[in-house]
Amino acid sequence: SQSEILIDELKERLSNTKHKFVVCVEGNIGCGKTTLLNYFKKTKNVEILAEPVDKWRNIDGHNALELMYKDPHRWGMTLQTYVQLTMLQAHTKVQECPVKLMERSLYSAKYCFVENLYKSGKMADIDFIVLTEWFNWIIQTQNVKVDLFVYLRTDPEVLFSRIKQRRREEEMGIPLEYLKDLHQLHEDWFIHKKIGTTKDVEVLVIDANSSLEDMEIAYEKHREKILPFIS
Ligand code: DGT
């Protein structure tokens, strides 16, 4: 059948050391990406790359995340340049395992966060243009391929209360509006397919409004899809 042929083809690609399966876990701030990654840590043969947010909070003693939230017009470009670098490093890190599971990607940094800063008037045209040229050059010349996006889809209101509860210092001033704007960009990208160069990449949408504990049931249900051939 069609699906057997597809599976054979995927197995063939996996056995070829040059092609390994790359999954990026995406979704708004506080949707539970880290929880999903931690959940699959116990699985063998999967390489987990958590988002380098700690690096952004401490670049040689400087907290770029905090600066960006305090004064996005001045520091948005600085953070996004650094995010783009650390994401590129994650995408291009030599992959030993058949499956690489990444938190976020170069793509969400650009299509959601940079886009949002620019659209809301918090980034100068020139900064946006320079970042876009860098981004385009990277995706054209570097191996930043993704095989599957897992979109943890969550209502902004739910995220708002989770963020308040987790009390990450830099995020305490995030307004609901900011989460709504980022939500819309994720929706336009993954659901309406209105933005981005990744329209052909498969997207697995998971409702992530439940409590984080209940989410484990959903992860288990989708295990084979998220970690093909190794579960
Ligand atoms: P999780 O595990 O789903 O709760 O994920 P978080 O909230 O730990 O991780 P994430 O990626 O949604 O965001 C971490 C913080 O960094 C959050 O304050 C948003 C911010 N952030 C992440 N990526 C970017 C980016 O490319 N640009 C900007 N401006 N902020 C970003």
C-alpha cells in the first residue's frame, strides 16, 4: 500500500547516515515544549537539544533576553542575532542518533519572534532586513532541514496564567496581547500555511491546553509519529 511504500522509503533514508530524522517542537511561550523534551529523554536513540535560553540569559554576563523585554527597539536585534546563531548551531550539530528532537528552530525565531517584533513596530526596518538576509542565506546554504514540526497548540489565556505561575523573572511583564500576537503567527504558519518556506514539512498538531501532567498521555499517543522507528 501507499503507506508501506512510504515507510520503506523513510527506513531507507534513515539507514543512510547522511539523512537523519529531525523533529522540532514548536509553540508559544509556556506551551510545554521543555516538558515534552524531558518526557522523551528516557527514550534511547534520540538526541535531545533543549532550547539554549540559558545562553541568551547569560552572554558573558549579559542577559540579552531581559534587555529585549525591557527595550525591544534597542535590543531586539541583539537578541535575535544571537538566537539565530545558537539555533544554527543546534541545527548543524553533528547528529549521532537516528532522531534529533529540538526545542524550537531557526524558523520560529524568524517567522514568529522576529516577525512579531517588526510588525509591532519594535524593530527598525534596517534590523529586520539585515536579519532576513542572514536568515535567507542560512537556509539556502546550510543544512537546516526539518522533517517534522510538533506544534503544541495552546490558548493564549492558558499560557498567560502558566507564565505567571512559573515566575521566570524576565517574563513577568509579558502582556496577554503579546501572547495573542505570537499565537496568531504560529497559527498562520502551521494551520493556515500563510507564512514561511516550510509549507511542505509535515506538522503534528497537539492540543496542549491540558495540565502538563495530562499531556504525557498525548505524548504517548503520538510517540511513534514523533520518534519514528525507534519507539
Ligand atoms: P515551554 O517549555 O514551552 O514553556 O517553553 P519556554 O517558554 O521555556 O520557551 P520559549 O521558547 O517559548 O521561550 C523562552 C523565552 O525566550 C520566552 O521568554 C520567549 C523568549 N524567546 C524565545 N525565542 C525567542 C526569539 O527568537 N525571540 C524573542 N524575542 N524571544 C524569544
